[in-house]
Amino acid sequence: MTARLSPQAALYGHDRPLPVLPPCVHYAGSERFIAKALALQAERGPAFDVAADCEDGAPVGREREHARMVAALIAGPGNRHDRAGARVHDLRHPAWRTELDILIGEAGDRLAFLTVPKVETVGDVERFLDALALADARRGLGREIPVSVMIETHGAVHDAWRIAALPGVVSLDFGTLDFVSAHHGAIAAAAMESPGQFDHPLVRRAKVETAAAALAHAVVPAHGVTRALDDPDAVYRDARRARDEFGFLRMWSIHPSQIDPIVRAMRPEAGEIEEAATVLAAAQAAEWAPLAVAGKLHDRASYRYCWTVLQRAHAAGAAMPPVAAAFFSPPDPAR
């Protein structure tokens, strides 16, 4: 019997699909907190990424030592799911190339991603990608390390569409705090947190532009931090607003207590997962031809939507019906 085409093969072919990333990326700067985050990830599974921070985490003057510590943790046994990456310094800081060389040289085969902050133009990102390609070649990795680009300056918002189009970029991460700060007091500090961070027209415009640029180029839009460290309900509400009103599919965490609320807010609802599974199972049985399910017409457009729902649910560790779980199981060689 001929094996049925998987949703990915049937619906995308050579098109660029949206990268499947966990809905939360947790940032930690010190050795203790990075190790704690990796242990939590090992316990709970890869429903969130760990980002080791070389920018805000490194003591001034000890950037090289900090990068080596980060590389050792990412390359070590504590990184059980290979979903740990790192943020380097911005391209105007003298340490960024050293950090890049150390991370690629000592942990390049285990890095899930690299994040570059405070870019001003698409040229900055191209410069970083060129340096990364050179470091990859020197190390002989034979793999492309995904890059997340922080959108937190006026220039980056202006160039967001061109940045998202660059090969190798997998997410645009909006940095609310730095973006507000870049306005020299013209935007009040209240816009650094809710509700201002969603309601202020200038911040709202920048978030919409970032998400639109990312999604138009099959890049994941990631929302920045919530400053509330002891209010999980506030974190959940912020994540839901980011997802439902702006289209963000991923969000930063800066405290372990923020991880679960973000994952819950970002993952699809159980009913949405069930419906997507039902539609895709019927579509696969019909060899991906248009059909009606529960009185509604479905075709490749809705099939792609349903497949995205299931991929997001799977990345978030959500429970799925068996018919959906089968889409993520390796093929049976006996069939």
C-alpha cells in the first residue's frame, strides 16, 4: 500500500513553511540561572527554549569568560533537548565577534539559535549573518544556525520587512523596553508595561509592523518581556493579548514563574486542536482534495491553517488526539 502524504509534504512542497518553535523562550544570564533553566527544561520537556544571555548577563570586562561558560553549558549533558541558544552583544560592542567565535567553536553543533540585539538596519543583520557563515565554515559545522533578530530600534522597525526576508532568520523579537526608551521620553514609561505597551499608538504600530513583516515571510514573531515577576495572571493576560490582538506566536520569559503562563496562553485551545485533527485526517484520506467537514468546505488554505495549529500545539506540549499525534510519529518502515 502506498504511504499517504504527510501534511508537510502535501501542503508545502518547496514553499517556505513557518518555523516550528516553542511558544516561550526563557532568558537567563548567570551560570546558576542558565543551569536551573536547563534542568527545568529537562524535567518538563522542550515546550520552551532556553536563551543564555551574553549581552546583559556578562560582567563588564569578562565577556570572553562568560561566553565560554555559556558554550560549556549548551554543549554539556544538561542540555538534554538541544533547545538552548544564546544572545550575543550588539554589533557596536567590541565583544560580539569573540562571543560568536567561542559559541560556534565550542558549542556550534548544539546551538538551537543565536539572537542578535539592537540592530539598526538590514545591513547590520546581513553583517551578522556573514560573520556567522564564516564562523560556521571555519568550524566545519555543515549546518545553518537559526538567527533571531531583535526589533527594538527605529531603524529595525523601518527595515523589518527586509530583515524578515533574509535567509536564516527564524524570528523577529520585539523589544518593548528598548523601543520605548529610544523615544527620549516622548513615550511615557507606562508604555513599558500593560496596558500601555499594547495601547500606546507608537508602540502598537511598531508591534503590528513587526508581526506583519515576520508572518509575511514565514518568520515567527516573538513578543518581549512582561515586567511582572510575581503575577502569573498578568503574564498570561499579556501573552494572550500579544497572540490574539497582534499575531505574536512566541514570547520571552525572564523568570521561571513566567514560563507556564506564556505556554498556556500561546498554545491552541483543546477544541481548536480537535477540529484541526479531524479536518486533516479527512483531508489525508481524501488525498488532500477539497471536501466538506461538519458542513463546512475545506481546501488547501484551511488545511494549512489546521496544520499550523497542530504544529503549534505539538511544540507547546499540548495533549492531542491519536489521529493528530500520528502526524508527528516517524513513519513505519514496514508499511
